[in-house]
Amino acid sequence: MGHVLSIAGNGASMSGQGSPKIRSYAPATGELIGEAPNTSPDEVKQAVLRAARAQEAWGALPVEERASRLLRYRDAIVERAEEIVDLLVRECGKPRHEALLHEVMVVADLATYYAKAAPKILAPREISVHLMKHRRSFLHYPARGVVGVISPWNYPFQLPLRDVIMALVAGNAAVLKPSEVTPLIAVKAKEIWDAAGLPEDVFQVVTGEGKTGAALIDAGIQFLVFTGGVATGKRVAAACGERLIPCVMELGGKAPLIACSDADLERTARAIVYGGFSNAGQACISVERVYAHRDIHDRLLERVVNLTQQLHQGDPSKDFVDIGAIIFPHQIEVAEKHIADAVAKGAEVRAGGKRVPGAGQFFESTVLAKCDHTMTVMKEEIFGPIVPFMQVTTEEEALRLANESHLGLNAYVFSADREHGRRIAERVQAGGVLVNDVLSNGGTTEAPFGGIKQSGFGRAMGEEALREMCNIKHISVDRVATKNDPLWFPYTEKGYNFFKKGLRVMFGGGGLMKKISEIF
Ligand code: NDP
């Protein structure tokens, strides 16, 4: 057994120090790597209370000052990147490349972008009003208060810190409940925050099980960003609804990839392999189903199988591997079930297909051919290293099948004709569609990221998401000082007739308002 981490973090600032513990195991070896508090509902309430108090001073700072402190946090993260990568590799079983590029780098970039962009995005702005011309309207973006962040295990550094950084730059305090499977990386993020001399209570971590997350929703937060599965998301959204807490729901995906007849074969094949097997397929935007035009299908499938067989899989803490481990045994069982169901209904396993024997949780990168929509692998989220192929005769058929899903997070279209690809993209039902690329919008900080249908609502990243971390306050100011206002008391017949005439003049067909609306 390797070295077991003690409860990480600076004892004074972590919640739940006296609580029972949850344990974190390395997926690649099965060894226990550390423990973290299983924070009780009472302790969560105390954490939110401390966050609310700390938010008052933090929220009162100019946004530029908050941004410069967040850059200090970014610098500390960059300084300690190798330490973070080491822990991500151990706790998640993901390759070092992915730990660095998809986790640490994304967070560093995000902090840099918002530090620069937030002052502009959050600056009060005047809007033009067409009727109340005697007044001026301004929109302000005050912080909401305490933002709760509940996050999953698949990107346990990037996803929670994305939301935490955005919440903080907007002037909120943030309380994070990480997945119980990957608590140590969240504790590390908190430890780095504290070590950088940043205000302890403004960013807190409450590790624990699902009930710790439920307690966070009940602890007095003003906004919640939830990232996780659809089933949990429904429970969480209902709990928010009961308390009228506004929330963002970032839920599961079933990303289709449409390979048009003119798609570049090599790029499409490589994109499928990367998009299907990055993070061992445990990504909400993984390529989860391929619809390949019959003109390209056989050659594409063959190349994908060939590239898949070249992937190097193993313990990422020992070697530079392409594919690491599967987070816990249940995810392997899910993959096995999908494959058994598909094969029973006529699919063929063309690569992989089974778990790797020995210590640790590994599953072979799997390519399935001859799939169709009677199979669970084409309908339900896989969240593992399986890429199912289906041949289609037209792009219309591919579009219909791509849209035949209860999920709508990401989608991919491959065509040599970019404009054609874009036109298809417009018709795919998804929150984000990439033409001739995969996964990259997960790190496109300026662009809103999120889903439609049961993939959730609200957006992460981009201007909209930052403003969503705030209340929108409308402040209306008079232009001219008067003693009374024609809209106010007293109500008289003369006044009534004046407005009646005004109604016709302004809104009657071809009236004044039509002219005004033509001008504005
Ligand atoms: P879960 O839905 O199981 O868990 C997500 C988080 O919710 C965890 O921290 C979990 O805690 C917590 N939780 C569980 N029960 C409750 C509750 N009753 N109240 C509040 N919080 C609760 O998801 P996974 O961790 O298994 O993550 C995988 C899922 O996340 C996939 O479906 C994937 O598609 C989705 N996902 C979506 C993304 C997006 O941006 N749309 C990005 C990444 C993943 P605990 O772990 O302790 O149970």
C-alpha cells in the first residue's frame, strides 16, 4: 500500500474536521490514498454562514481587485502544477497529459480570461428605453451572495474551479461540495487557496457524500451550480425549486458524431478515437455514437479500429499512457451491460470489449459496429470507453437519429465543406456543436457551455454565465425634475381622455410607436 494522505488542507479552514471520514482510492491500483471529512449538515450550515459573512467584504472590493487576487491564486496553481497533476493522476487514474491540459491548464486560462474580462462584463450598462424617455435605465450586476457548487469526479479540478472562480470574480463567496470519489483534489485546491494568503472563508470545501450536497442546498446559499448525472440533477433541481434557489444544471450527454460522405477520413477517425476515449470516455461531451454515411462508413470504421488498437493503456502514475483507469467498478459494469445488450441485438465488437484483468480498474477501448437504436449503447449515456458505429444512407437520416435523444449537450459534424457542416450543425439539437473537431468547447472560455433537453439548463462560461452568477438589478433615474407625474394621482376624466387619445396615436395601426420602433 502506498503513502496515505492525511486529511489535507489547513486544519483551521477545512469544514468537518471532527466528522467521520470518506476514503479515496486510486482507480489504477486500488490502493487507499487518503481520507477527507464526511461533513455533517450542521457543519455545512456553519460553512455557509462563515462564507456569507466573508462575502460582505469580498463583494465590496472593486472587481479589478478581486480579479488581481484570483490571478494570485492562478499563479499559485501554476507554481504547484506538478503536485496537482500527480494527485489527479492518482485519484482519478487519468493520463498526465490530460491532467495537465484538461484540468490545470483550463483553470489557469479561465482565471486569466475572467480576470481581464470580468470588469467589462460586469460593468453597469445603460440600456435605451423607447417609452419612458424622461428616465434613464441602467443594469447593474451585484453578486448573489453565497454560490454552492456541486461537482462530479470526471474532471474534479477543472469543473469545480471553473464555477468557483467565476462565482468569486463576480463578488460571491463559494462553497464547493466535490464528488465523494475525488475529495482530495478539491481539498488540494482549497489548500493552495489558503496558502496563497487569500481570505479563507470566501472559498470553502465541504467534502462528503450525497447528503452533504443535499445539506448544501439547504444551508442558505443563494445560487447553485450543479454538474452531474440526470437522475441526481432532477433531485437537486427539485430541492432548489422547493427553496426557490436559482440554479444551473450541467447534466449528462450523448454526443452524436455525424460523418458526412465528404469528411476527411483521417481527421474524422482520429477525432473519433480522441473524442471517444479521452479520459477513458468518462466525459459528458465524449463521442457516444457515430452516424457514418455509407460512402465513408467502412473505411472510417476500419481506420478507427486500427487507431484504437494502437492506444497505450496502463497505470498513468508509472508511464505516459494514452488511456488510464476507470473511476470505480460500477462504471465497468455499465460498459459490460451496454456491450452485452448490443451484441445480443446484432452488434459486432471490432476492438476491445472487455475489462483488463489484474489490479486496478481498466477497460479496453471498445469499438462496436452494426449498432442501431434498439440498443442501449445508442440511447443511454455510456460514460465509458465505447464508441458505437451506425451506418446511415443519407445525412437526413443521420440528423433524425442524432436528434432522437432525451439528451442534448454536445454534437459533432465532420464534412470537408465547412459551410455545409455548419448548416447541419444548425439543425442538430444540442447546446454546442463543433464542425470538424471534438471536445474543444470544454475549454473555449468565451463561449457558453451547457445543454438542452435533459442535459440541463443554464450555462457555464462565457459572458452569460458570469452574469448569471449575479442578480440583475435595474436602476432607473429621472432625467428632469418635476413636482408631479402625469401617471400619478389624481385620476381625472381629462387625464383619461388624454391617454385614450395617446393609445390610438401611439399604438394604432401605423401609429407613432411603429414609427419609433422603426427608428430604434
Ligand atoms: P452524480 O450525479 O452521481 O453526482 C454529482 C454530484 O452530486 C456529486 O458531488 C454527488 O456526491 C452529488 N450528489 C449526489 N446526491 C446528491 C443530492 N441528493 N443532493 C446534492 N448533491 C448530490 O454524477 P457523477 O459524479 O457520477 O458524474 C457523472 C455525471 O456527470 C455524468 O452523467 C456526466 O455526464 C455528468 N457531467 C456533466 C457535465 C456537464 O458539464 N454537463 C460535465 C461532467 C460530468 P457524491 O459523489 O458524494 O454522490
